[in-house]
Amino acid sequence: MLRMPQFSLERPRSLAQAIALLSEHGPAALPIAGGTDLVPNLKHELHSPSVLVALEHVPELHGVRVLADGALSIGAMTRLADLALHPEVVARAPALAQAASLVAGPQLRTMGTLGGNVLLDTRCQWINQSYFWRQALGFCLKKDGTVCHVVEGGKKCVAAASNDTAPALMTLGATLELEGPDGVREIALDEFWVADGINNKKLGQGELLVRIRVPQQRAGHRGAYGKLRERGSIDFPMLGVAVRVDIADERIRDADLCVVALAARPLRVKRVGETLAGKPAQGPELETAIEAVAELAHKQCHPLPNIPGDADWRKEMVPVYVRRTLLAALTGSGPVHHV
């Protein structure tokens, strides 16, 4: 049986109190939101905090609001289950609602939060194991060791970003509101990631993600999320594909496509907008353009053996899920999550 390490638990009642506690205890403290990923990692001894700062009772982190400019402002502690069903999110950011609906299973979505999913630690089949298992292997580059078991001779950790909501938020042009000891700052989600599996986020010591801002989308906006996984629930993505398509006068005005679970950060597939722009929203010309986008994704996406599932098979599934997710966005047929 894997046991929890000893720690003290703090329950701040305001954002200022939470930041003060994290600042006071420094690296010895970790924030805990839903705990659906952190608690297993504690049991695996991937983190060893002496203090956990629970964010459940911090009111500034809760709530979904529509701002005067039409943007969505989503508190970091918004539960994934609530996000998936929120009428404003479903209407204004369908890919985000779909991605939230496909995270893990219903019990974990009830506890898990949007902020926790955005800040999800990278995963690798060589690191997300018990301490005994990792010790027997000589540990790895991400923690306690000097060897990468994924890339022979690798000098940079390639543990995979596996947060379903991240690519959807990227296609929507989301920004993050962060607050810490040095004050408040905003950063575009595109600029938040670092290509390093050990620490793939530009998040300062003691900083908390407070809210996620999703700007109002164009009229004719459509979106979808597709998730490849072995089982219909619980599993992390073996591939996640988020699509945004803007339609005007029955033609595609603009489009975007981002993927996750292939590398240490979510990735944008290049030249998708220019490939689809001006194409009719249905018909043979659209089918040809979708095939071109699928081929672009196949060329640009390079899965590694960093998570369970054959890497070559995952690569061949890239164009399959790109096609399915694009069609789901165009037809409004909902999330794609079957193998």
C-alpha cells in the first residue's frame, strides 16, 4: 500500500492568505486544488512538501463570469464537471467544454479543477511510478537521476504535457491571470509553456493561477476536442486534438489546431489557418483541405515513447483524430473520444 507522507494542511480563506502562506514556507509548500493528480504524486514520492495550502475556501478562485466585452472569466477552482456543463462555456467555447468533459472519469471531474488541469505536471511512464520502482531503475532525469529512459543520451526531460484543456484554451486565445508575492500579472497561454518536461510552465515561486480569460470569439465560431485513449474514461490522453473554426458566409474565415500529449508542452500545428481559410464549410473542396491539414499534422507531430501506448501507432492516429475533430467542429457533433 502506498502511504501519504506527513505534512501540515493550511486552509486560507482569502487569496492574500494563500499567497502569504506559500511565500512564508517557500519550496516546502505546495498548493492543492482538487488533488486528483497531486495526491497520487505524493504517494509516489514525486513531491515531498511539509505544508499543503488548500485552495477550496478561497472565494477569488471560484466562479464563471461573462465580462462586459463578452469574454469568459473562469476561476481556477472551477470544477471540471461544472465547466463541462456550464451553458455559457458550452455556447461560447465548445472545445473547452468538451475537453473538460473528457478529463478522467466523472468522480475525478467532480473534484478536479480547471486550474489544476492547466497546471498539470508533465507525465512519463518512467516517472509516474512508485519510489521503489523508480529506485530499482536508477531514477530518471526528471527526478533524482541523470538518465533519460525515453531518449538515449537525452539532456532534456521529454515527459509529456497531458492536460486536455490546454490545447482547447490555446485555440481560443486564452490568457492566465497569476498572482504571487510580486503582484498580479497576465500571460497569454501560448507564452506560458516551456519545452522542458521537468518544469514546463513559466510559474514563479508562490504564484497562483487565479482566473483564466477566454476572449469573445467571432460570430460563426465552432470548436471541438478529440481524445485518443485506451479506455473510455479515467485515462490520460495518448493524443489530444483541439480545433477552432470560424465560419462566415458558409466559408471558413480562420482556423486553429493544437495538440497535446506528444511533447513537454502543448503544440500548435502550423499553417492550418492558411490551409483552410476561404474553403467552403462543406463539399469536396473542404474534404481536400481537411486531408491537407491531416497531412500537415502527421508531418509536424512526433510522439515519443514517454507515455503508455506504441509511439508509431500514436503517430498514425494523429491524422485520423485531426480529420474526426475537424469534422466534429464543422458539424457541431460533439467531442471525439472513441478509438
